[in-house]
Amino acid sequence: MPFMWQEIDDGILPALYAATSPQAEGGAFYGPRGFYELAGGGVTDAKVAAHATSEADARRLWEVSEKLTRVSYPASD
């Protein structure tokens, strides 16, 4: 199933685009242009799964991460 992976040079493109392109938008999520955004040449706006946008889950992940790493940051309001 060669469509399930990609070469390193192709796989890093979305991250490089997001980090360096003047056209990249803050807060956007970029992925490969190919089949189900799994692999393929080029970069496109990627879909963010609904469960990945849960503020409650994000808050819980942050709390658990601080506890496990013993590093905490002041709350931003």
C-alpha cells in the first residue's frame, strides 16, 4: 500500500510550508495534497478532526503534561 507513506522530503513539506511560507496563515493546519491527506506531492489545507478541537480535551492534555513533566506555566487570560 504505497499510498500509506511518503518519502521524508515529501513528508516534511507541510511543516516547512507552515513555518516559512509568507502565504501560510497562523492557526491553519497543512498536510499533503494526496489521497485522504495521507501522502502525496504538494501541500494543501488539511482537515482538522472535530475531536481535535475540543477545548476540554486540550485543557486536560495541558494539565496532564504539566503534571508529568513537572513544568508549569502561568495561566494566560
